[in-house]
Amino acid sequence: MTPNSEEDYEDLLAEWSDLESGLGIILANPDSTQQFAHRVLQYDRWMQALMRRDPDVGLYLLFQLAGNSPVGYSASHALVCSVLCHLIASELLLPPKERDSLVHAALTMNIAMTTVQDVLASQTEKLTHLQQDLIRLHPVKGAMMLGKLGVLDEHWLEVVSQHHATSSDAIDFRQAPVGVRLSRILRMVDRYAAMISPRMSRAGRSATESARAVMAGATANTDPIGHAMLRVVGLCPPGTYVRMDSGELAVVVRRSNQINLPFVVIVGATSGEMLAGPLLHNTAQGAPHIRSALPASGIRAPLNHFMVVKVGVQGRA
């Protein structure tokens, strides 16, 4: 089901927002959440159901959310990472149990510093020593918390405890133990999602800059992860603002079979004025092409996202 009307769009946006809000509540209050592990499973199923409705629209809403506001950063970041891990797991043909462990770890990896993570997103001052210690210790502390909350999945716990570790990166990805492989996937996704998200101390990077930065730090052994991520989201994922080589402003709305040639909706003229009617363009079919991706923080003009999504959806018919 795709949002063909403004009501459909608002309903879908509300569902994603409700999912993020619910996730934020249990991450901030894990000790008072009954059957915590089961609640995480429910949120995972909810996310999968929303992605099945329309993966491109789902990514559009997520990347707009991640790129536009640091408010509720911890839950937003966890949701973005879980969606990316879900897509990468499918691309890499991971067994269902491994996929579940990975996605559940993505949803809960920062449980030991949820409140601190939200504070850091709006903090402009230098990290305190206490904050530095919390950041350093949160993977292991998080795994311990999850164990006490009833999580029995050993791979879930291992991935949370190791999602910042690099000590096993020399092992060939395809020969590495399950926990090591899943931890590497989450670490790359975590870095990528963090780069595109804004802080008060800095603007988020463009999606292209973030993808290239993550890939530049990858070794030959981690390349399967990076390439899988680019295949499932592209260099410019849905929701990314881009400048065309014509000078026009556009927003990516759909992926294509080529990672650097998505469908875009042109929303701004070369003069800088916003267009009265957005125009769908398939960059794989010719000019104009994407010149550069833009961070969301650099876009000041108001945009009717429903109209953008509607043009993208109608063009698929």
C-alpha cells in the first residue's frame, strides 16, 4: 500500500512517528517495561510491516527524520539503523535468526546511554570525562542490561557488546563467526547513520559524503557490507536533497537498479525559486544528472513532502 492521498501519507507518517516514539519510551525506561525482549520483537515486526507497504517511502520518511532534527536522536538513530540492517540482511541472504539478532541489536545497541545520547545530540560543549566513560563502556554495559531484562539470544547480546570493537576486523568476513559478522554490519550502519544525522555542534553530512567516508574506512574484508549497503539504499537514498548539474534542486524519491542513478523529484528552479509543481525525473534516462548531495541542514525552503512523495508514487504507475 502506497500513500496516494494526503490522508494516506499522514497516516503512514503517524505510524512511523508512533513506532519511533514507542521505541524511545522502552529504551529510556527499560526497567519499567514488561517483557522487554518481546516488546523489541513487536517493534521489529511493526517496522517490517511498514517497510513492506512501500520501502522507498519508508526510507524517504526515515532519512528526512534523521537528517532534519536532533530531537529524540537515540530512538530515531536506532530505527534508522534497524531498517538499514534489515535491508542489508536481506541483500546478504542472512538466515532469519541472524537477521533477527542483528536488527534487535540495532534497536537496542545504545540502551545503556539512551538519555545521554539524546543530550549529546544537542550539546555544543566538549564531552565531560563522565560522558567519555559512558560512551566507552556502553556496549558492554548495554549487553549486561539486556541480559538482566530477559534477552536470551546470545548473538543479540554479543553484537551489542561488540558493535564498536575492531579487534577482529582482520578475519575474512565470510569466514568470521556469526557474532563477528553481525557486529561488523552494525558498526558500519551505526557510523553511516550517525554521519547523516545533525548535532547542535555540527550539521549532518550529506548521504553521499557519509557513504564514501564509511567505504573509505572499510578493508577488503568488510567490503561485502559496504557494497550491500550501497545496493540497498544507493549513494543518495530516498529523502536525500540533491543539486542537479542543471542547477536545479531535487529530492530523491526512489531507488533504481543503479546505485548512482535514482528517481528524483525536481522541486527548485535554477533561479532558486521553488517550483509550483514538482517534476519526477529518472536520472538513468538522461540529463539532468545529480551533481552533488546536500545535507538537509542546508535546505531552508519549505517543502511539501506529501506532494513530493505523491509525484514519486504516481510516476511508478
